[in-house]
Amino acid sequence: MRSMLSVALLLSLCSSPAAFAVDSNKAKYVGGTVGNMALNIEGNLSLSDQTRMVFVAEKGAGILEVPYKDVSELEYGQKVGRRWKAAVLWAGPAALLFKARKHFLTVGYKDAGGAEQAAVLELGKDIVRTTLASLEARTGRKVTYQDEEAAKHRGN
């Protein structure tokens, strides 16, 4: 019994941290107030539309569309946005075993009824700078950076 437990622990420690990370060119919806979206699901984030941001989750797990004109807040950091922490469900204690740099974008917006909503996305490392720059340009809002480390990703 102890040997099985030891093997299981060893395998979990040797697992690749990439198993917990989002693909470098994708995004992952990790939480928020969106009711029709599965949590912790990767997908494609598109900012090419002139009027709205679109996140399409893989395997038909949901679509998030946010009109740029309705965005009230953009926050970027290595931790989940301080205002929306309660909205996020985490992957579990296994994720704490690995020290990886994660890139979280919190988008605050008003829905069609005028109610405040939030979406927290984990961005892949290769799309951070372009996503932040595109959102600032399209929404007219400045990204709030949680700290100096996060501000390094603004691309200036």
C-alpha cells in the first residue's frame, strides 16, 4: 500500500507543469460570471472583429462575446484580479506543486441588461502583448496592471 502511494506521489511530482498550463497561443476561461461557459476550458480568443471580443471554447463548451463598447475594466497580472477572486474556481491543490508564470486577464463589462459581469481568462504566453494592446485600442480603456512585474508585458 505504501509503495503504491509512493509511486503515485512520484508520478504526480514528475508530471509536466505544461499539463496545468494553457497552450501558448490560446486562452483559458478560468472563471467569472458567465453562466453558459464551462470552467477551466481552453479555446481561441479572437479580437479581429471590429465590435466585439470573442472567446470560443473547445469541444462546444461555450462562447463568450463581449462588445468592446461595454467593457468597463481591463486588468492584467500574475494573479487573478483582486475584484473578481470570488468568481474563480481553481484547478485544485495539484496546481500548487508547480511554479509557473501565469497570465491572467480580467475583463469587466456590462451585459445587455446593464448588469456588471466579469470574465477571467488565462492567456497563453505568446498572445499576452498583442491581446493587451488590441484590447486597449479597441475598447479605449487602459489596462490596469497589478504590479511592476505585470507591467513589463505591456510591450513598451
